[in-house]
Amino acid sequence: MTSVFSAEGKNIPCTVIEAGPCVVTQIKNEEKDGYSAVQIAYGEKSEKHTSKSLLGHFGKSGVTPKAKLVEFKEFAEEVTLGQVLTAADTFVEGDWVDVVGVSKGKGYQGVVKRHGFAGVGGQTHGQHNRQRKPGSLGASSYPSRVFKGKRLPGQTGGERVKVQNLKVLKVIAENNLILVKGSVPGAKGTYVIIEK
């Protein structure tokens, strides 16, 4: 993340995202595929590290192997096979976008960090090792079990997350960069999907 100053002099936190160049590798239609969509590829990948089926797929559209493939159903009629999409073609300042990514993995965490529990309470009355524990889990001899879905410790992060309604503050066309207000899911250098 970084920040930029608005025309009024306010410091606005933002995230810089490289949004291109993306290449159209397949256009799906109702007759052949059962639905209409456009498949877009981004990033570079060597032929050595690309499967033969994907090499054939990229070869049909005349594109060198790419690292990431994503489908969009919105604008399948507006593009042609092999067309290069840049940030300036797709986004303008003031657009509202949704950003989808995989959140940072935090490993196995307790209930205080994972769900925001307050813990059992103070250290008085003989409590010396339960400050960050979940406390009592509920039921007695009936039903004699913990219900499914109970908020307990476990794996945290590493999930698909969508952050909605982020404003595009600036488009830097020569570098295919867009500045989006606020934060986006995932670590630095990971792939995200931007939906208009």
C-alpha cells in the first residue's frame, strides 16, 4: 500500500495494481460452450513450465504462454481473439471496482485472533492459564457433543476474499498501473481479479 494526496489536500491510502497488458485467449459462446464469456490471460510463463494442453490452447489464439487465466462473462461481445487489453482501455478514474484475491495465510490460530473473542477474563480468582481460551463450549449431557459450525481455533487466512466498491483514484497508462483506494486481499506480488 501507499498513499496519494487528493486535490483538496487529503492523504488517501491506496494500493497500486498492475492491470495489464492482458490478452484475450478464448471467446466462449452459447452454441459451443453453453454460455458466453471471454477468457483473459496475464503474466509471462516459459514454455518449459507450461503443460502441453495449455501450449496448444495458447497456440490457437497465437499467444505466448501466460501465467494466469481468468474468465469474465460481462463483455464477451466487445472483444476479439488475440486482442490486447491495457489498463487505460479498461479503467478510468472514478470507476468503482471489486477486487478478488487470496488472503494472507496466518496458520493455525486461536479464537481471540481468529474470531475476535475476548478470552475468559482477568487473571484473578485462580485463573492463570486461560486468558485467551474459548471458555465453556455449551451443552451438557444432552446433546453430549459440540455442534458443527461452532467458532473454534483453526486455520486462518488463505481464503478467497472479495473486497467490494473500491474507487479507482488514478490510471497510469504507460505502466498499466491503477491506484485503488483502500487495501486489497493478498500479499505483495500475488494475482488479483478486478471486476467492474
